[in-house]
Amino acid sequence: MKILIVLTSHDQLGDTGRKTGFWLEELAAPYYTFKDAGATLVLASPKGGQPPLDPKSTEPDFQTDLTRRFEADADATAQLASTVRLDSVDPADFDAVFYPGGHGPLWDLANDRHSIALIEAFLAANKPVALVCHAPGVLRDVTTAEGTPLVAGRKVTGFTNSEEAGVGLTDVVPFLVEDMLKAAGGEYSKGPDWGSYVVRDGLLITGQNPSSSAETAAALVKQLGGSDQA
């Protein structure tokens, strides 16, 4: 089992002058879920090398046992520091792809033609795609073979409008994940703010927020284990 993890390379939080990037829990929890399942992992990002970490995600309130484990894991941090360039990735080399969130992906991966083509290629090859929190936003311009929005008619979730309001960034982000998924025709649903909530629709798995990271990754592992695919 070989899983690709795609991270953002974007580090600016709009015009606020603050930093953003990927959210640590959304990498750490899936990383160990996959590792513990025996998966081989490759980390990629648009620019390659060390992707930017949202500094807020390392604050004490957002630390977990797995984020601490990741930060103390020399192999994991070395792998993170040397992500491969996204444009060098061949989907044929992998069984599945996972996208951690953080606000960064809304600025770069949502517009990245290599990311868009990658997701389309995985699904066309009957391979699962999983995304958590803000990462479902990268589905915005992904289409089916017929040219319709990928999420149209599919059950999906992602960071809620109320969660975005809760972190005070409604007017900072380039678009709201919940609004985008609905506008693209997705059958959007959500759980309580900040609680774990995961939706699977065939090969597409989406999680609502950071707390959903481990459950989203576990759903991907289950999917790879031979559960029904559609």
C-alpha cells in the first residue's frame, strides 16, 4: 500500500501579514494511521522541499499526542523537509492520495493544474482520494471525464462556514469551503463544529475539520482494504 500525501506550499494568510500553511494535526494523525497500517508514504507539494506549517497549529491548545509524536520523529520531520515536487508525481505509482488541510491549500492547490489533474487521474484509475478540513476546497476545479464538477451529486463535507467564522477568517479566505462545495452541486453535510465528521461517497472521502483527520485517514485505509468501491 503506497499513499501520496499532498501538502500546500502557500504561507501567506491573505493580506493579513500573518503566516499560514498546512495544519499539523491534519498531517500527523493520518501519517501515523497510514504508517500503522503498513503503508509506504510519499509527501509532495507544489514547490517541493519544506512546506510551510501554520504556526497556530503548534500552539498548546492544538497539540495532540500525535502532533508531539510527529515533531519528535526524526524520520517524519526529515521526510517533511524534503517533499517531492507535485509536478514530478506519477499517479500510477500510488494506491491512493490524501490531502491535509490548513488554509494554505485554498490559495495554491485549489488552482494548481497538477493537483487537479492528479485527482482526476486517481479517480479515473479507480483509486481513492481523501481530503480533510480546508482540503476539500482543492476539488473546486476538478471535473469528471464528462466535464462536470466532480462533487456534483456527490456526498461531501469540509470546513463549515460557522467554523471559519469561529476562527475569524470568513473575510480573509479566497472562498468558503462549504459554500464552494454547495455551489458546485455537492450534497454537503456536516456534523457539530469541531467534532469529527467524515463522509464517503464511493472513492471520494472528505472530513470536516482537524478533529476529523484520523477518522478520514482510517476510512481511506478501510477503502484500500477492499471495501466496496463506486
